[in-house]
Amino acid sequence: MRNRIRELRTQRKMTQEQLAQAAKVRRETIVFLEQGKYNPSLLLAHRVARTLGTTVDELFLFEG
């Protein structure tokens, strides 16, 4: 699953640490999400999407 976290985070001039604090996770979690090494829970996906002002569908690109 690909995502647009880094793209949207940088557009909003947020650091990984700022996004992590807003989503209530560690910075390393954001790093792993951006690298595609971690698939988030639905709750975390929703928190990250809400923080970045988008939807889960727009943030995460589900590929079959």
C-alpha cells in the first residue's frame, strides 16, 4: 500500500515530529509509514488523515 503522507506533510510544512505528536504516535511510526514499511490501524490512518486535512482514501493508495 502506497501513501501520500510525506507529500502532504511537506506541503503543510510539518515535521515528522509534529505529525507524530498530533497523531499521538512516535516519530519512528511516521517514518515507517512514509517508507511504506508499516500498515496503520484504521484509527491511526484516520488520525493521520485528519491531521493532514484529507481522507483515508486520499492519503492511502490501495493497490490490488
